Amino acid sequence: MRGDEAMLTQRQKNILRLIIQNYTSNGNPVGSKKLMEDGIQASSATIRNEMKSLEDNGLLLKTHSSSGRIPSMAGYRYYVDYLLKPARVNKDDLQIIHQSFGQEFHEINEIIRQSAEILSSLTSYTAFSLGPEIKERKLTGFRIVPLNDRQIIAIIVTDKGNVESQVFSIPTSISSPDLEKMVQIINDKLVGQPLLTVYHKLRTEIPMILHKYFQTTEGILDLFESVFGQAFEEKIYVSGKMNLLNFEPQQDLNQFKSMYSFMKDSEELTQLLAPMDGNIQIRIGSEIGNELLQNMSMIQATYEIEEHGRGTIALLGPTSMPYSKMFGLVDTFRNELATKLAEYYRSLE
């Protein structure tokens, strides 16, 4: 539910804002006395009436333990839509971001992975980082390094500074000459092509070529699929998975296990971080679209790198996160990350 901005008076907006700011910084329900201290100029009785009105509108909840109020999901939504003012990032956090991005990186994925780690350590939440889209990349190199009789390392290089290497076990039906032929076909037909073309050719042209050279193509086709499957996967780095335990003290072990395995499912995560409209979006509770995360909030931001597509960073935390601080941090962070990635891409030219 999105609140209608017109439905609250200015005093009610101030009360809601102060309750949310207090509650998200110290976790305690807020009463009329505290609101008077924070500058609401009205009697205690008037403030209590205003709080009751906000409660009737579904924006506040009464706690059993005290006369104070806490925000509801709808209260957070109203605050984020109409009352949120991003806070400036403090000097210490800014210094940590600069230092972390200041080190030397050898490939794009290192920068993407590091960005998730920095964001998670700055916030104690769970952070996600997804690099610029792969659509524009070209396959520029492929080779195989034998490890032993039955294992190889396949190395895939793309023109945007990404190197994928993985160990594969070779089916007994495939011989060394078969492997050499496979490398030759890849270098002849796929190297130099955009990854989307490579993906398409693996489905159409390559199986036909393989039929010419191999009596049975099953093993070799599976190997092609495995080797290139990695290259097409959007790499989502997740940092701070264990922080999920801190968001909800009441959660049971099964719920945590479900969440933890969800965090390792790249397909699920890709859906969770689907491209969005606008630069920064805050989803609260059920808006995230996943039952496991219905008591959490997610701040997701995109950044654009000229000629290299869009990337995404996201922060998953409790609904009681300090939104203005986190919004400011995520906004600054995505700009720093985009600057670092743009620098790295320039260094490859």
C-alpha cells in the first residue's frame, strides 16, 4: 500500500518521521514525552491523539509493553515515499570506500566481489553486487590446460576484462585428439563473436559441426555446455549472508536454512534483482516478492557505465533499518563503484 501524501497534516508527518527516525536508530517504541523533547510543539494529550490517528490510518502500531508506538510496514512505506531525506555519508565510511576501491584489481569480477564485501561490512547487512550486463561482451580467447588424464582447466576470456576458469572432468568417451578438435572448433567458430552469438551458435551451428567430426556427440556437447554455461551466468556476489541471523532474532533454524540456500541460488537472486525503473528503489516487506524476506527491506541501486551496460548493487536488511543513512550510503557507493569500473575499462583499451 502506498500512502496518500495528502491524508496527513504537517504535524502528523513530523510525528511519523520522528518515530521512525528514533525507532530505526535505537529500536525502542516512541512515546509522546520523547516527541515533545524532539521538538513537537503540542501537549502530551494532543500528541497522543495524533499518534492514535496515525495508528488508525495503519501507519503506526501499538506495542503491548509500553505506551509508545512503532512504525508499521505502511508507515515505513509512507516515510520512504514522502518524508525521506538521504543523509550524507560520514567521512570514515567514505574513506573506507575510497581505500577499498583504491587497491589494484586484475579483473572486473574482483571489483564486483569487493563491492559486495565493502557494502556488507559498512552496514552489517547482506549485500549483493551484479556487474554490468554481459550482452555486450565478446569471446576473445579460449584454451584448455590439461591437469591430468581425466581433468582439464578451461579458460574463457572476454573483451571486458573477464576471465573465467574452471576445472572439468572429461568423460571417458572423449580422447585427447577430441579435445584438440573441440578447441580448434571454438577458436574457428566462436572466438571473436559476441557472447550472445556464441550462445546462439552453441544451440544451432555447433551441434551440426560436431556431428561431422564425432561419431557420438553427447559427451562433447555436454562439455561445451558446461564450459560455456559459466560465461553466460550473470555473476551475483553476495556478502554478509550470516548477517541474516541478526535481522530477526525470533526466526527458527529452518527459516534461516531456507534463506541461506536462497542466497546461493543464482537464478532466484537474478529474479530478485531484476532490472528496475529509476536509479534507487526501496522495497519493504512483501514488496520484495519473496515470502522468506517479508520482514525485511531492500535498497537496490543501478549504475550505468558508458558502452558497458548497467550494473546493480543491493542491500538487504531489517525493515527497521535507518533508511536515510542507508539511502545516502548506497547512492554514494554506486557512484564510487561506477567510477572505479569505468577507470578499469579505460585501462584495458
